[in-house]
Amino acid sequence: MNVISFALLAILTHTTLLVAPGDDSVRPEWVELSKHSNLPLHCETIQSELWATRDEARSDAFNQAVARAQDFAADVAPRIKNTWQVPAWLVHDHLLREPIYVEEVDWTYGPMYRAHLLLELSPEKRGVLLANWHQFVVRRRMGQIGGGVGFLLVCLATMLAYLRLDDATRGYYSRWLFTGAAAVVASSAAALYTWIV
């Protein structure tokens, strides 16, 4: 009987959860509700792994929240996965329903920390994500159009400069001028490619 009690005591002290002093003195109700799947409608909790510091736990939970928001938006628009990364500020300002709660876990090697956060994944919040994605797509396409027009203008200006200089030198430096013009066009094409991609 004493051996069983000792084993239970060792297991309980290994994973006893303590509230961190000064960081959230009261455990939020939604953390307990998440264990029983009794969260408010369209809400989901995210729990970090155990980390050595509070900031690492917060960062891990928040990174998981950004990835979950990405998947949530991609449910209705799969192209989002390859073209757009949900900004962290968007998750923080619009999807985070409660402040991040960090708890201290008494662990074998000393205190560790686990962060919890509550996300609201309602249809309205999906609309916010999709609206921001559409704005990103519009800005990107406008940049691509502007880059293409700029490339055409560079090509036109280079051709006109080549013709005028070739005429002014009476063809003595045609090869050098053609090489320079080709270099200008090639470098602007490379710049356009890096801008678009």
C-alpha cells in the first residue's frame, strides 16, 4: 500500500501545475473548459509545448496559432497556403479572444512553462482573413503590372539610346553599344523576375 501511495505521489509531483506568481494569478475558465470541449462556439484553444522560459512558451503557442489561422483560411481558399502567410498582427488583433495565459509546470529538472491561448475561428473572422488576403493579392498584382511596364520602358529607352549613340558614332562602336544595351535589358529582366517572384 505504501509503495502505491509513494508512486502516486511521485507521479503527481512530476506534473503538478502551479500558477506563476505575477503572470496571471488566476487560471482562466476557458483553460479548464478546453479539457472537456465545452468552449464557446467557434472557439479553439492552443497549448504550447513545455519550455524553459515564459517567452518561449508564448512564442510557441502564438506560432501554432498563426499556423492554425493559415489552415483555417485555406479551408475555403486552398491557394492561400502557397501564396500568402497570415500576418502575426492579424492573429493578435482579430483572432485572439483572450490574453495568452502562461502557467508554470513543476518538472523534474525545474520549473517549465506552458502557454494557452483562445482563438475565435468564426465565419466573420475567416472573412477578415480572406479580405486581407485579397488586399495582398491586389497589391501584388499591381506591383507585377508596374514592374512589367517599367521593364518595357527600360527596354524602349535602351533601344532608343543604342540607336542614337550608334548613329552619333557612325557605327564604329556598334558591338560595344549592343553589348551594353543587352546587359541593361538582361539586368532589368533579372530585377523584374526577383520583384515578381
